[in-house]
Amino acid sequence: MQTVSDITQLREIRRQWKVENKSIAFVPTMGNLHQGHLKLVKEAKKHADIVVVSIFVNPLQFGAEEDLDAYPRTIEDDKNALNELGVNLLFMPKAEDIYSRGLEQQTFVEVPGLSYMICGASRPGHFRGVATIVCKLFNMVQPNNAFFGEKDFQQLQVIKAMVTDLSMNLSIHGVPTERESDGLAMSSRNNYLNTEQRAIAPALYKTIQAMKSDIQSGRRDFSVLCAAYKTELAKSGIKPDYIDIRSSVSLLQPSHEDTVLVILAAGFLGKTRLIDNIQVSI
């Protein structure tokens, strides 16, 4: 596995792959890799000749009170895991190269509408930071396919919209959420949980599973349902951020024409923010 931090070197390697007519699959990450990330890599290997993974903790998507400095970094373990899976190239750019004029002067990409609701309402500017870095990485790597986890469902929709709106020539693939044995969605931020919090954390998934069962049983009073389960989530020890039911296609409030919905939820255990979602056909 090659490890590259220089953008010019990456482009030289990419040019050679193009000469050789190699197809490229790309998995962008912020590192601290877990089985959810590795699942993306395994899926990427099925779709291309070359697999590129990036590790870059993106300061542009962190808010003022969020955990940029504390975000877990496990570079050597990450390298070993990627090497074992046969990744061809690991791209680890430096922040000063990615944002050469500084964050305040950076040109940004923003997907209107989708970026402002749900998680975007709780974390203003977050999806602008995500869309900007993903766009930049796509321009550098120039992949044919890119892979993202469905745990970050809204992020996936934002990226799909960006690719469509900017006429990018690549396919975006969503990969189902990888879970712990008790149902907790795998996340790098799970490392922040202490033993007591970790025991409580699966309640988020259990809550949205129960909501799914109610909807499949015929419940359509979605606002009442969300309010009731928000109360239940709080009783479990998780401080709710939001619980919402949306169209899985548009992320707008469901209409009578929607046949697949998504239940999206987020909550806090101490300072750790957990997110999850589950889709339901009606």
C-alpha cells in the first residue's frame, strides 16, 4: 500500500492509472477506523481495480464547541488495517495543503435545503464543511465510484445531491450501517463513552426500531409518534437532540406518495453525540 500526503504526487499516480485504464473506488474517512469503515473498503474492492482511502480530520465540518482536537487519531492501526485489506493507496493530506488560504478564505460548496434541516439545524455549517472537503477530495482523487456509510444518512443525501448538481462523473454508493452485537451503530465517537454510557447507548437504536414497528402496524400520526418516543429516549438516559420521520428520497416531511420513510434520531450521552437511522417501507 502506498501512502501519499502530497497532492501533486497523488495526481501523478492518478495519471498513470488513467493511462492503464484502471477504475478507481474511493473511501474518504477521518481515520480511527472501525469495522464500519472496513466494510466500505471491502465493498469498494468489488467495484474497481484500484481502491483509494483518505484519512483527513476536516476542521471545516467541526463547530466551535465540537471535538476537533479530541477526535481520536489512530494512524498506525488504521494503516495496518487498510494494508491487510489490500488498499492500493492511502491519501493523508495536510490541512495547510487542503486549506492553503485558511478556513476563513476557503471557497466552499453548500447544498441548499438538505444542509439546513435535521442534523444541519443542530450543527450549522457542518454539511457545508462536509460538502466542501468531499468535493475537493473528489477533484484530487477523481474516482469512478465513492462509498459512504448509511449511518450518516443525511450526509449521504447531501453528497448525492452535490454530485448531481455539479455534474460530477462518478457514482455514489451507500453501504448499510455496521453495528455492534447489541445494535449500537459503529462510530469513532463511541470511543468517548464510559462503561455506564456504553451500556445505555443501544437505546437509540431500540427506540427507532420500536418506531418502525409502530409505523408498520399502521401508525401515521408521525408528530405524535416522534414526541412520544423522544420522551422514551430521554427516560433511557439519552438526552434527545431530535427524532424525526422523513421521506427517504427527499428528506422532506412524508407525503401520501412516499413508500419508503427514514426515521432519523440523534441524542447526547454526556458530551458524546450519537446518531442513527432506520428505513421503513409502508
